[in-house]
Amino acid sequence: MDSKWWHKSVVYQVYPRSFQDSNGDGIGDLKGIISKLDYIQELGADIIWLCPVYASPNDDNGYDISNYYQIHPEFGTMEDMDQLISEALKRGIGIMMDIVANHTSDEHPWFIESRSSKENPYRDYYIWRDSADGGPPSDLKSIFSGSAWQFDETTEQYYLHMFSKKQPDLNWHNPSVREAMYDVMRFWIKKGIKGFRFDVIDLIAKELEQGIIDNGPLLHTYLKEMHREVLDGADIVTVGETGGADLEKAILFTSPERKELDMVFSFEHIALDEQKGKQKWDLKQLELSDLKRVLSNWQTGLAGKGWNSLFWSNHDQPRIVSRWGNDQEFRYESATMLASLLHLMRGTPYIYQGEEIGMTNVQFAELDFYRDIETINMYNERSEQGFAHEDIIESIYVKGRDNARTPMQWIAESNAGFTAGEPWIEVNPNYSAINVEHDKNSDKSIFQFYKKLIELRKANDLIVYGDYKLLDSEPEIFAYARTYENEEWRVICNFTDREVESELVCDGEIVIHNYDTPGKKLRPYEGIVYKLKNSL
């Protein structure tokens, strides 16, 4: 593949509401992010994926946009946004904007016009249907629980919302909608941003009459058009959220010659701890053999054909150290092992804020502490269905989105240094032990380990472009080899809290290691990377 600047990049995801509050109102903001740019630069990340900061009623924390050209006053002003872009660029950091193109807020002017009458020029910007048998047009369910159809009394029709009823879906089959979204993108490119992350982009080409919600037949046609009209010639990187994409679809999205997207987020690996065919709340234990199979399939399957995005966590996912590590006795070891496993694969790594210090899931004692609309809707729906309160809460503790949304833990003082006011959501009570200041100065610093992993990626084309091969190993171990230009590295990771023997441990040069010295056995959550002495 032709090399691209973003092949060596590392992306740091900022959830603005929870990152840093500069004015004491309890809500993170743009000036807060600006104040922490040196921290992100020190870590080594060179792209910031910024979750939505546009004007929004905040029904879904900013993913319900009422104006793509305005900044929500809670976050600051457009002048603050311009300053963030310029100050980040001074530090060699590009801003990746989150484009929510599948839906808007019901308070967006387009929808206000659309719902006003059937004859309004904006009517066809959204998806309207007559009722069927006195009820919704179909039995289609919203991803946020309940019907995906909302009756609107003004015109006595239903509109489609795949998420909240305050997030009506746009009709991408209308050329005016597509051009309006392209104008939004052109505006932000002109501002100097360096990338776009496209929210649920695989839903834009739905064909309801055919029962198709994701990956509609015109999806790639629209993505090619978008590339041709907006992205071609712009020096930016794009990643699409395509939750239902398998490897075959990912190749279509990301093959450079097809001119669609640079990367996609697939959820195949992070669906491995839920019961097949059910919801994410229906839990099961992760089988390491499944994780080996899925990640290796993507590593080898996209080689030379597309590009991988590498991630464990984001604003919609629980904290990885709590999910697949051990966030108590072996928090450092499991956090660094999981980091090693991911960052030494081929692709662009994404770090979610707080991941680099081993922030953990939160277990709020009361449902009232939770803020996420998906979580609250699920609780109410399952309660009505007869699920036990304890079982629902356990699912929330494991998979709820607020696990990732508690404020960033900077220091051991009040509210973890996030705000001088009352935080919009409670800080995880463990902030006095887990925070940036403590971690960076610790003998076992997760931050310093991440920093070294990023330095290794930028200094070694083997990590960026080398071949990948899964190695035969004990069931408790995930091991693989990376080879490039007569050099071979071996990555060995113990996924358990006990010692495991492995024939793969060797006497090569240690590249990075989360224990002080190698042993004859792999210790709990040990991650060790060798440069083989007998490289090819």
C-alpha cells in the first residue's frame, strides 16, 4: 500500500463533556481541552477524535445535532473551536471531527420545517410514513429500545428514528440532504481539521420497503460520491462507524482504489462477550480463542487491501481493563498487556481518554446516578418485561455507556481535578487512587507504558507495515509474530491472573515488557515483546 501520514498516527479520543471543565459549571469544554493539549502531546498522540461539540439539546449527549455550524454554549464558542484547532496544530496534533450524518435533532431547523406540513420543501429530508392498521408503519425497533417510529400529530404521519425519538433519521436518498451534509464537511475542512469520524455511517442508505437498515444497496454509491465531492484532494483521514461490517464489507469500505473511507470501526471483536443473536446486555464470558480468531482474521484479511482501526474502548464501550482485564489486583499488568496486544498490531490505534491511566468501570449504587439514555431506556424496558433489578444492574455495571463517561481523573483532589463545580455525572470514587498525577509518577505507570508503545510505532515500520502471523500457543495466551525486512518481533500475552508456561518465551532482545525481568513462566497478565536474535 502507498504509505499515508496517518498510518503511523495514534488517535486520542476526547469526550468533551467529561474531559476538563474550565469554568466550573461541571461540564467539560473546549478551553478545558486546550489546557490539556500538552498532556496529549506528551503521550504522543497526533490526532484528537473530538466527540460532537455542535449545538444540541443533548438528548443523546451531543449526537442529536441542532446546528452543525454552531458550537454548543456549554462547550464554548466558535472562537474557542478555532483556537483548539490552531493550538493543536502547533503541537503537531490534528482534530478529527465527529460527523453525525444519519440523523439530526428534532430541534434542527430542517426537521422543524419538515414536520410543519407535507408540502414543505424539507419534508423529504426525513423519512415519513403513514400508519399501518392504526399503529406504527412497521414493527421496526429503535436501537435505544421501543418502536423506531414516532407519531407526529401535525401531519398525522410517523417519522423514523433508529435511536432516540428526538433523533429523526435523515433521508439520504434525497440529493439535497447529501449536498447539505457535504457542505457541513467542507465548512470544517476549511477550518483546518485533519479528519472525520462518521457516526453509524452504514445506516445512511436504508431501504425500509426491503427491510434493509444497514449496508443498503446504495451505501457505497453515496460514499464514493462523498469522496468525490468533498474528500478527494483534502489531506484528511476518515473512519466510519460500521458496527455490522464483516471483513468482506470492510475491504469494500477501505480499499484505497475504491475511494470511500480510510478505516472503519467494526464491532466484531467487542461483541464476543455477549450472547449471540441477543442484545449487548445479555452477557457471556469472553473466550480467548474467539478473540484470537477475530483479531487475526482482520489482521491478515485487510493486509494490502485496506486499513485497520485498532481499539478496545470508546464513549459507547465499557473500560477495557474492567471488561477483559483485572481492574483490582492486576490493574497495571492487565492494562499494559492489553495495550501491548493492540498497539503492536497493524492499523491505527485509538486510545479513549483515561485508558492510558487504567481508568475503570463505575458501579453507581442508584439508577439515578446514570445519565445515558440507552441505559435508562433499557432498564425501564427490561423491568417491564420482568427482568430482576439485580440482573439489569449487573448488565449496566458491565456494559453501560456511562462506564466510559465519568469525568477524567487528573488529580487526587476534589472531583479529580475535572471541575471546580458540581460534575454533570459523578466522578468514579476511585479517583484518589487512579489519576494522571499519581500514575505518571508511579513505578508502575500505565501512561509511561502507552507513551513507549507510541514511540515504538513511530520508530519502527515493522509495527506499521509488517506481516502478521498468529502463533500456536497455550489456550490462555495470545501470541503473534510481526515480520518486516528480515526482522521478526514476537508478542506474547497472558490473559489470566495466574502463571502459565509457554514454549514461546525465548532469549531475544526485549522490546517492551510490563514486568521488571522475564521469568521462566508467564506471570499474571504478563505482556512481553521480543525482537528475535535469529531474525529472518
